[in-house]
Amino acid sequence: MITGMGGWHIGTRRVSAIYLVLALSGMVGALWLAHRFHLGAAATAASLLPTLAPLFLSWVTFRTNVERATEQPLEQIVEHLAQAVQSQWETEARVRRVNDPYPMTVGWRAAPDDLVEAWPLLQTTAADWPGGLGTVPEGWASSPEQLEGTGAEITRVFAEKVPTRRLLVLGAPGSGKTVLLLRLLLGLIHRRTTNGSDHPGDAVPVLFPLATWNPMRQDLYAWMSQRLAADYPSLAEPAPARYGQIDRARALLDRRLVLPVLDGFDEIPAPLRSSALSAINEALPLGHPVVLSSRVGEYRNVLHPRSGVPVKLAGAAGIELCPLEAHDAAAYLHRDAGGGGYAAERWEPVAAQLGTLTPVGEAMRTPLMLFLARTIYNPRPGESSEDLPHPGELCDTSRFAGRAAIEDHLFSAFIPAAYRSHPRYPSSWTPQQAQTAFVFLARYLHRALNGTSDLAWWQLPRAVQRSIPAMVTQAICVLLSAAFAAVGFIFARHADIGTKIVAPLVGVLIGVIVGVILAVPGWLAFDTEPRRPTSGLRWTPNWPGLAVGVATTVMLVAYDALPFASAATIGLGICIAFGLGATSADTALEVGPAALWSRDRRVFWAITVGVTASAGLGLWVPLVLNGASTAGQATALGFALWLGLTMAFTKTAWGVFSVAQYHLAFRYRLPRHLMAFLADAHQHRGVLRQVGAIYQFRHIDLQRHLASAADGD
């Protein structure tokens, strides 16, 4: 018994789907019987005409209920997004070892007055805008100095003390800005679900790395919508109908259900920063919460340009991260080395110089440098410190004359240290192989993608010389056209009209035209933006497939090449093949590059099998019924497989990526199993970090170091 509206939808979908399958099977079976027992194609077709109306009705019912079942309320979509964001960043915090051996104590003070709005203006503005209280609540900070804090206090500072809920986070390179944003993001999501402040309708904080945004080409909302759809695939699906013809990501943004946490303003190219900040103010005006992080110098240059109009984040309070205290840094290094014994005692020469103006004292003041140093010099559990370099070498001023020399050394030694023998996670790649791969990838991001930090696996085919894909697609175009032409010629010859020259020529001509049309998408895949990964498979009717299927059926019948039943079977197979496509996955599913790669691979093979099966049956059955030779049957099946692979290549990203992957392995000595290498670099080595659907180097300065090292080779 079906109860409830949701159950009614499921039951109706099941019944309509079964009816649709039975109706199609019945039509095909009737046509086959008409051919087998010489019942007459015209009479059989006439008897089947009344079934078209219920067939159409069953299809419409099925499609309507699928759409109703998949149309989620926006409130439910928001909650799914919150769950996905929380799961994603809790996993990332664990992978980045944010709490290992304990959360690093990072404090902050009020940002310089010249970089933020005057505090009385912030209070007045927040109290007077629509929906404001008209008075200053007691919880708001009464001065910028009250914004000072450390660690997890950032959530309370932002949510309760900043009047406008617009915050500027400033800091030196490697000072821990991104980790602080991560803690803020998780803290805000936790506040949505705690018993004391259960506000499920509140905006969901989402981290947006700004490095890939070009404000001259794309407005902020369009770019954020694109990032949301990439990181959380179901947000690319259409929004509920009442919100208009937009996707779910744009619907969430338009209704301020996403709190933008914009990371890395300094990674936007310098000539575009003023335009970017103006675009942020325009898209996210006063009343819209926002968090923006940047290095201090890069942000100050926008406010104090040599020429042009100064710009600042409107209505924003600001904090600046402080350098680590010497005793905190020393305690952290000792604790990571086990807290005592020889491994910890090795840090004494360095600890004695922390907080001083020596090169090592200047360099070891940021979480980034401490992370690099602990990876290089501290043993892992089960590993002996006697086999490692001694951290005391950092105190050698003849070798390291300044802070930059220390930092350059730590960057250079980091990857070999990350890939030394690991007692728990043995590596399949040597330090030399890893170094070669990361140097290439950093140079690829620097040269091919204008220095972006986003390493998206589906964009890696850009690293392959364009002449190679061009040659491959030309060969595909020629072979596919030849295959179609061969099939057309076989049909014409087998119909006992081979003595007539017209029919074979028409078959060849139609084969060439159709082959070229189908090969064009594969050609365009290398000349436009890389195809985005897919997450699911669906079948929908479309006019091109219907037109080609009907045209093929009419042509075969008109030339008396095949009986009507056989021609109709071929036409049906073509319609099914053209209707296969890809779709997005549920937001609640696992988010990440490896998950998207795995789903896209499954879609690739599903399309290959589906198209090959439908087209193969449509071509092979008529040939068998008409007594075609084994060579003819093999040609038809080979063509069906070729068609399946071609359509899979043009509808997914995995196929092109796989071709590019093996080319890069052969030409540039990258790992053959590149996705496994990247996943290992993220999960076990700490070289990469994950932001939604893409990887990034642990720090942009590490990427730049590797890219510059490659340029010097």
C-alpha cells in the first residue's frame, strides 16, 4: 500500500516506467513478428498507431513525476549544502593536521585604522540599515581593540562583535589566514545546529578561493555560482520552478543563503585588484555578510594606489594576524617531536634563537614555516631521528645569510621529506619522481593557467600540446565517417540492389555526413573549455536523435534496403543512443576530486555500454534476419562500439583526461596513475590541499617556488 505524497510519486513513476518499457517492447516485438511471419508491415503499423497516445501519456507521466520527485525545496537544499560543507572541511582539517599535535595558537589584533572603516561609522550603519535595531546592542564591540582574540574565538568575534558581519582578515604570507577561515567556517556551521542557537535558515558559509576569478570577464555572482556548481554538483541542477529559470546555486546566492568567505584576495593579479574589490562591494553591498582575506601589503596598495581611486571593502571591520610568539613556536616544535627525549632536544639551538633578529628567528614566526620544518626534521611514529637532518643546521648563518635563504631551503627540502619512507603510508613514488611531477604541475599552473592555484584534473588536457589532440580528432573524424560509409554501403549491397550505383553512393554519402556530424563534438572538446566532469546518467528524448532515427528508417525503407520492421529497429536504436546524457549528483554525496573522477569514469563506461548495446542491436539484428555475412555483422558491431566510445568521449571528461594522462606519463615522466598520486599527495603527504572539487598546493608560495625552480632548469 502506498501512503503519502512521496510514496504516490514513487509508485506512479514505477508504474509509468514499467508501462513505457512494455509498450516499447510490444511495438518492437510486433514489428519483428510481422517480418518473421510475413504479416505485412503496413497492416502491423496501422494496428500499432492507437498505442502512440498511451505511449506518449506514459512517457509524460514518468517525466513529470521524476521532475516532481527531484524538485527539492530550497530550504532542504540549504541544509544539504550545510552538511556537505561541514563534512568536507572537517575532513580537510584532519588531513591538514590542523589539530596535530594540537591547534596552533594564532592570535590577532585590530587591523590598522587606514585599512578599515571608522568604528563609530560601522556601528551607526549597522544599527540604521533596514531591519536594524536603531540602537547599538551590548554584544557589539565598542572599539576595534575588542576584536582581539586567538584560535576558536574567531567565530564569536565575527558573529557577535562585528556590527556589520563584514570582516577583513589580514596577515603576512604563511601566517595562517586560510586555517583561521576554516575554523571560522566550521564554527559558524556548528552554531546553526547547536541547541542554544538553532537557526537552520541561516546562510551557509562557503569558502571561495579568489585566485581563479577575473572581475573583468565575470561578475562575482556568476563566478560564485559556477564554483558552487563545480564543488557541489547538484547545485547545477535547475532551481524549483517558482524561482525562475536559474540553477540552484544562483537561487541560493540571490536569497543570501550563502555567506561568501573569500580567500586569497592577494592572489588576484595586481592590475585587477581594484576592479575586484569594487565588484565585491557592488555584488555584496552593506547588509550582506562577507569575509575577505588578504596579505597586508597587497590590500594596502589597493587603498593607497599610485594613481586611480582608492577602494576598500565597504562596511568592514578588520583584524590582522600576529606573528607567533617564540615560546609558542618552541613548544609546538618540541611537542611535535614527542615532547621530550633526543628528538625534541635537537630543537634547542633553534629554540634559543626564536624571537630574535637572526635569520632562523625571523623565518620561524609563521605556521607555514613551522609546518615545513616539522615535516623535514621531526621523525614520524616508528621512525628514527638519527636518519634525519639536524634542525641545528638552520642556525648556520654562513649557509643561510637571511630569512629568504631559510625559507627557500625549507621549500626545497619539503617534498623530498614528505616522500621519504613512511612506516604507515609507504609511497609508490620516489622523492625524485614526486619532485619531477610537482615541478611540472606548478609550471603548468604558472604558464598555461596564468598562475592560478586551482589544480583541476579535468583541465589537465590543456597541458598536452594542442597539435596532438588535433591529429587524434582528425583521425577519429576520418575513421568514423568511413565506418558510417561502410555500413551504408553494406546495407545497400545486401538489399540485392548492388548493381545499381545510386543506392551505394547514397549510403556512402549519408555515412560521411553523419560521421562528420558526430565527430565534431570530439573536435570541439579540444578547442573550447575542457568538459566538466559528470556525476550521473539519464536518458531524455531529443529532436536531433529523433530526426536522425526517423530519417534513417525512411531512407532504408524508401530504398527497399530492409523491411520496415528492421529499419524501425535501427531507427529506435539511434534514438536511444542520441538520448543518453549525463547529469549531476546529490549534494549530500562525497565531495572531492577523486569522487568526481570516479563518478565521471562510471558515466563514461555506462554511456559506452548503453550506446554500444542500443546501436549494436539496432544494426546487428536486422543483418542477422536478412542473412548478412559474418564480416558485415562484425563491421556493424565494431561501428556500434566506436559510436559508444565517441559519444562517451564527447559527454564526459574522464576519457580525454585518460588520454592526456598517459601522454604526460610518456612525455614528461608524470605518474601513470595521476589521480592516485594526487590523492596520496593530499591525504598522506601534505603537499596538496583540497578545496571542493579541486586540489591546490599546500601554499601558493610553495607553488611559486616550484614554478620558479622549473624556470631555472
